[in-house]
Amino acid sequence: MSEAVRAILPDDTRIVLFTGNYGSGKTEVSVNVATSLARSGVTPVTISDLDLVNPYFRCREAREPMEELGIRVVAPTADYHNADLPILLPEVRGSINRAEGPTILDVGGDNVGATVLASLAPDLRQRKHVMWFVLNKSRPFTGTIEGAMQIMDEIERASRLKITGIVGNTHMMEETDIELVMDGAEFCQQVAKQRGINVAFVTAAESLLETTAAHGTLLEVKGIAAPVLPLKRIMLPPWLGGPTPGSMATHSRDGFARITKS
């Protein structure tokens, strides 16, 4: 295993959209990328919560520890923090049009979640951006090339934007091993080839790797063709020990605080 081979984001990229199907791990990847960039000294980093369809896995649930790292979190506050309403904050469009540093958009699942991007598409087309499809081979509907292609087609139609790359995030929660990660990475390469796009990177839990990348960079791992982002488990649903949606006050003193540590 070598040192990190390149930065997470392509040169001069300011805006990154994470899309995918339900349960693919978009939010986990989004928050990990944001915190990794912030801990590497990149500033300012902004993350916008555009997940209007899932009450459990939304980046707003990790607002406090991210803000401790200096990350600007654009998401409903106070009484609207846990609202299951289609609230598109004007700050989201502002963060796109005035992106001074990396701006990450965590988009809801499937075409339903991606619909919110349609109103932002004109602004995004005028800015250099990437829209990455987070692909988990272990999820229903994306376990085949045909299924993954169909979900991507639906997301592109709903968002009026083109997917420019794939992020491999194949896992089965606590049952994930390195062989599953490798199999998922190979699957991503097959999907990307048929789609005519690249695999931006794949993820693997830090516990499965012999070492970790420097913050803000990716690793080269033997047996995996794409660069690898070591992943820390940050987002947890209530049934696995995470806080209930909206309970931000608990985050600074519970397990979520671990993302602020080296």
C-alpha cells in the first residue's frame, strides 16, 4: 500500500454533488469528504443538506461536530431542523454562486431526492462542478449493471444534470470485509465503463485498511483499481446507537464527537 496518490477533489473543482439510490451511503461519504478536507486545512468548506426525503441519514444530524471543524453547514435550523418538508434554503443557491472553497451538496435518494436539483440546474451549469453517483452493489436495484444504469438515468432526468463519475461505497454495515469492498470496486469499474465515465474513488472503512491517507487525500490499495478514501463511520441511525433526528444538542458529547479527533 503506497502513500496517497491524489487529492479527493479534481483540480479547481468547487462544487461536488453526491447522488445515489436510497441506502447507498451518500451522506456518510459527503460528511467524510467534508471533514477530511477541513482537517487537511482546506478552508472554507461548505456542506449543504439537500436530503428532503430521509429523516434518519441527513448531514444536518452531524452539524455541531462539523461546525467545530470550521465547516459551514447549510441546513434548516431550530424548529425546522427535523422538518420533513421540501425546504430549499436560499443559502444553498448562494453557496453555489459564491463558492469560495469546496461546496458539497448531499442530495436525497433516487430520482425523488434528485428532483430538488432541477431548480438549481441553471446555476450549476454555469459553474464547474462534478455530480458523483454513490454506488453500493449490496443495495437493492443497484446490484446489477442494468439496475445501476436505470437509477442513474432516473436521477439525470429528475435533476436535469449529468452524472460525471462514480463513487464506490459497497458495504453491508458491520458485516463488510475487504473482499466485499474489492468486489464492489470491480463492479463500479464495469458500470463506469458502460456509462462512459470514471470511478472517482471508492471507500473502505479505516478498520479494513493497513493505514490511512493524509487528510484530504486518497490511498492506493493493492487489489483495488481506483483510489480509496478511508471512511470513518459517522452517521448512525437511532437503532444502532445514533441520536434521534433533530437531537443536535447531544452530538458534541456522544459518539459523533469522534469525527473532530485525529
